[in-house]
Amino acid sequence: MSSLQKEQYIELSVGAETCAIRIEEIHEIIKMLSITDIPFSRPEIKGVVNLRGKVVCVMSLRNLLGMPDEPDTRATRIIVVRYQDEYIGLIVDRVNKVTTYSEIHPPTGGYGRNREGAFHGVGQHGDELVGILKLDEILGG
Amino acid sequence: MMDLSAYRDIFIEELNDQLERMDQSLLALELSPSVELVQTLFRAAHTIKGSASTMDFRELSDLTHEVEYALEWVREKKPEMTSELIDTLFRSLDAMKVLRDQYIRGEAYADFRAVVREIKDLIQTPAVVGKLVTPQLQPAESIVAQVAVVSGKHLLSIHIMLEHKCMMKAARYHILRQRIEDICGTVVTTSLMEMQPGAQNEDDHYSQFIIIVATSKDRQQLETELSTDSDIHMLEIHPYVLESNEIAATSAPVELISEPEHTKPSLPTVTTSGSGSDEKVKAAQPTVRVSVERLDHLMNLVGELLIDQTSLADLSGSGARKESSSLIQSIGGVSDHMGRVIKELQEGVMKTRMLPIDQLFSRFPRLVRDLSQKLGKDLELVIQGGETELDRMIIEELSDPLIHLIRNSADHGIESAEVRGELGKPSKGRITLTSFHEENHVVIRYSDDGKGIDGEKIKASALGKGIISEEQAARLSTQEAVHLIFEPGFSTASSVSEVSGRGVGMDIVRSQIGRLNGIIDIDTEVGVGTTFTIRLPLTLAIIKGLLVKVSGRVLILPMYNVAEIVRISPEDIQMIQGQQAILNHGRIVPFHRLCDRLNYPRTERKSKTIPLVIVRSVDKIAAYAVDEIIGNQEVVIKTLGTYLGAMNHLSGATILGNGKVALILDASYLVSH
């Protein structure tokens, strides 16, 4: 786990939960755009947006983590990540900060079915504990 | 070794060009022999040989060397252009193509020694065509053989063909026989060519022979030892199996013209390529050849855009000091100019993707020739308008549908020469491929002068196969029935043949043309012929789209598929067999609400009439109610990406002027599902 410790993370919130994504995996963070919904797509796919001329698929991280959708707020952001040579947007309630973790614990069990394997581990920063998201697992599942 | 991977793509492209050229020249040569054509073929072969050996692609350069040698022989000796000669050349060309494909895919190379031998045989056709028979063992010989086997030796049959130019064949034969006896120990028996009566040259008797030996040496060993001997044109060594009830069973005659199965079985048929480097496995990147003139034109346009940009920057700089009305006018002027330049740039860039359709059509004379031979029908292919330009991707995708059409015509459509004679038609069946531009479309007209499609027969056949019901059949007009040939699982051929008749062909034609946003019309007359008219968009990258509003969303339908836009009142919608439909120009057209088809919520209708888009794809038609027709506009198609999964109802998305994404509907899917 030592390799994960020195890396930088973006800390974000969905619902009451705080998660983190490795900064290398993030392409950019944008404000909410107008989303075009796609008929007959999976429920967690919210639609597509125009990212400077590119059509990018946008998903709800809330849905991906088994939470219901909430109306957008001023703090709602789309985190654009790279996944298998494509850009994919993840809607989050809020982006908190860039951070590093002094210690990273292996993922704890008992998250429930939606969460199986969704985390690389748990980062610790002082007393705070933050789940580090495993994008391959979340987007691939 | 020098790194050649950088030249790989160029090499493949050149190879494709040259092979294509050879194919065409060979076809022309078959029709009318000419020295120039042989010279063209020779030059192409020479070029391929040269570049292949530069690329260290020995398998191809070796094979091409033989082809080149054969062509040189044709050029010097000017033999009669027999069909064997042409066929051999075609076969070697095919072999070269196989090697090319294997090279591109990085696969192991197939063994084409049989083809090489065929070429060699062609050049050195022996003066006498005789028969060589595997020797029958006489009782005494059989005992010798059996004793040898018991003592641990094995029997080998050595088949030797001497060089045609070898002077004293008889002497050579005796020397070789002696040598083989020295190497192997025991010669069981030998067999010479059987002479045809009246043969002049006594020596030809010895031009080929089979020697059966008992030896402890293995095949490879023997082969290596003998391969150094001079005057041997061909050497084959097989194990000889002693029949249990010896005094040989029926002896199999060995035809003089060697067949592929005569390849040395001791060697593996596939040899692996020398280097398995990763570059080789990499598929060839598609490249585009653009004339310098076109490129310069594009550069000029980009230059003009830069100037426009500078003037905009100037305007913004001086804007503070100027009056707003004159400023707006200036900006408007620059914007107009930019608009024109961009439009021209767009067309120019699109043109770089265009290829003359000849690229596709030129593949078909060969196909027609092969079909003609295979089916024993006299066929002729007439190509018109090969210079018509079309998006390269469409050209690729069109290949399969057209091949299906040609096969169908050759197999089912065009009658045999005898039948044609009786009908007073020219004995040669004619297939015509014409291409031209019409408005914003490319039209490909494919016609044959065969027996046409009998709608009534089609109907009966579809009924028999359960594709349509009795009552459906009763309602179908003859013309409509013809369209049944596009239904999956439909085939009129009473027997399944090698060429066509698997009952999948026309189905593929429809789906492929549908994918390209094209439409097909069939025009057929029993006894006279059939014409398929295929209409295709010029390009797939930019389309004209009809913008419609449904449930508050803007959707785009490709204009190619929009047959008509009408307004109807709700009373016009009728229920027919549990399905809503409208009457349009006397046709019954299925009616759907686009919002229902796409699972969108229905919106309250304000106006009395319903805007309706009549969509057509390939040969199907349906009407879709929308909330509002916005208008048409050119849209750039963007892919939705693979992450979304299969979205068959959408052919992509585009970005509208307001920056929002609008979905482009796939009309062919919409209409047929």
C-alpha cells in the first residue's frame, strides 16, 4: 500500500459519505452541464453532455454507490475520468479538496452488496476516514 | 537489422496497388492478349518482388520471383494464352494476396510451393504428356521389399522429374539410379514414364521416374542428399506402403500436372515467419491519399480563417473606441466570410475522405469471371460511372451487398446459354453496374438481364416457408411481394448451391444498406431482368438532419430517411388489426408516436393537427408523430462511445448551436423494430 500513500487525491461527497479518487485518474472537474438523456439506457446513466465538442457519457455516482438521486445544487460537479480510452463523467454532490493520506488501510468488509470491491482502501488523514474509490470496479460492474 | 516498421504501411499500400493492377491487367489479358499488358504485369511483379525483399518479406519475394519469371517467359516466348496459363497466373496472384493478408495480420505464412511448382511446370511443359504409374511390385521384388522391412529398413518411393532442358535424360536416369542405390542400399524397382505411341523423343521416356527403395535412412536425409544433384526439376519422396496381399493393389496413376496434394508431405504445410515482432501483428493503419492540389486548397482556406481571426481580434481591440452599430456591422461581415470559408473547408476535408467508386467496382470483373467459370455461364460485366466519388467508409461497406447481388444474378437470375438462346436473348448474360450523383446522393444502379423476379412465385415460397400468413399473402401486391426477398431466411433457389442460395444473402444486403442510411428500390420484369437502385448518402461523417421536438427534447432524423413531412388530424389515425396506421398516397403506413417508441412521457398537444414524419429505410416505411418540426440542418455525427453499450436505436449524437447534445435516431432500426 506504500505506493498509494504518496499520491494525491480529490476528496468528494455523495450523500453523507466522503470518498476520494486518485488524481491521476481524473481528467477534469466541471460544473453541471445540460444533460441529454438517452432512452433505453441503464438507470445510473444520466445521459450525455457536450464537453468542448466531445460527447461524454455522464453517470450518477450516487446510483453507482446504491444511493437514490437528489436534485442538483450549486455545489454539484461532474468529475470527468478516463476509463478504457473514453471519458466518463461522474456526478457528485460536492468536491471538497485535494489531499494526501498519511495512512491507507485495506478495505473493510460488510459494505453490502453494492459496495463489494468498490474501494481500493480507506485513507486516513488525522481522524478522518475516507474510502478511496476503485473506478475500474465501479464503472466496470 | 534496420528497423523497417516505419515503412510497413507504405509497403502494404503499394502492395495493394500493385496487386490490384495485376488483377486488372490479367483480366484484360484474358480478354485480349497484348504485349503491353504482359509488360505491365511484369513490371508490377518486379516492383512487388523488389519491395518485398526490401521489407525482408522473403515468402512473398520468392513467390513473386517465380511469377515474374513466368511472365518474362510469356513475354519472350509468346505462348498461346490458354485458360490453364491464365488460371495459373490467377492462382499465383491469389497466393500473393493470401501472403499479403497473412503479413498484415501477422499470421504464419501458408506454403505455396504447390503454386510455385505449377508455375514452373507451366514454363517447362514437357513435350510429351504421358503417364507415370506407381510401380507394381513383381513377386520377386515384393519378397525383396518384405525382407528389407523385416530387417528394420523402410520403403520409400522417390519421384523425380528431370529438368526439361536436361540433355541426355536416359544417361541422367541411370546415373541417378546408381546414386540412389549407393545412398540407400537397395533399389526395389523403378518405373519410367509410359510413352504415348508415336512419341518422337526416346529421351522423354526418362523425363520422370519413380524409384522404390528400401533404406534405413529417413526421408529428410535422402532429400537433402539428392537435392544437390543437378538437372532435377522436382523431387518428391513418400513412404511406400507394402500392401498386405502384395503384388500391388491397383496402382494409382500420377498425373503429370502436379496437383496440390503432391506437395511433400514430409514438410509442414505452414512455415512460421521468421520474426514474431509486435509490429508485424499490428493491423495496417488505414491511410488516405490526397492530391497535393486538394491539400493546398485546404491550407489556403485555413490561411483565410487565420486572417478572419486577426480581423476579429482587431475589432475587439478597437471596439471600445468605435460606435457599436458600425462595430456590429464589421463583425457581421467577418462572420459571413468565416461562414463561407468554413463551409468550403468542410467540403474540402470531406473530399479527402472520398474515393472514386471504381476502387470497389474494379474488384468485380474478377468475381464475375470466376463465377462465370464455376457456373459454366457466359457472363459479362459492364461498369459505368466508376469515377463517381463516395466516402471511403461507404465504399468498404458496399462491397458485401454488391457481391451478394452479383452472386445472386449469376446463380439464379441469369439463365443458361441454351435457355437464353430459346428466349431470343443474347447468349452472354449481362450485368450492369452504374453509378452517378443525384442531388445529395450517390446512386448505384445494378441490373441484370436475367429472368427477373416473379412476385407470385416469391409469395408462394414465402407462404411455404411461413414468412407470411395466408391472409397477408392475399393482400400483397405482386410488386410488394418482390420485397419479400429481403426477409431473413428467404431464398428462392430450390437447391442450395455453392455460389448462393443459403437464404441469407438479400437479408444481409438490406441490413448493410440500412446501416449506411441507404434505400433500395427493386424494379423487375419477369423474363427481362431485374434492376436494384441503391441510393446512398455522400458521406457518413456529416448528414443533413431533420430536427424535431419530442417531449421537450430535440431529436434528429437523417434526411435521407425522411420521405415526407405531413400534418394530419387525429381522425386520420385508423386502427387496423390492432395497429394504428394512416393512409398516405394510397399506402397504408404504420403510425407511431415517437415519444412512445422512445419511452418519453407524452406531452399535452396544443394544436389541432399532428406533425408527422414519414420515415423510410431500405424498403420499409412508417409514420412518426412528433410534437414539433424544427427544421433541417447539417449535423456532424459524433459517436456515443462504447461505454453506453449497444444503442441500436441511435446512430450517434451531435452538438447543436446552443451547445446541447441532440441524439440522432437510427431510422432503419426504428422502422424495422
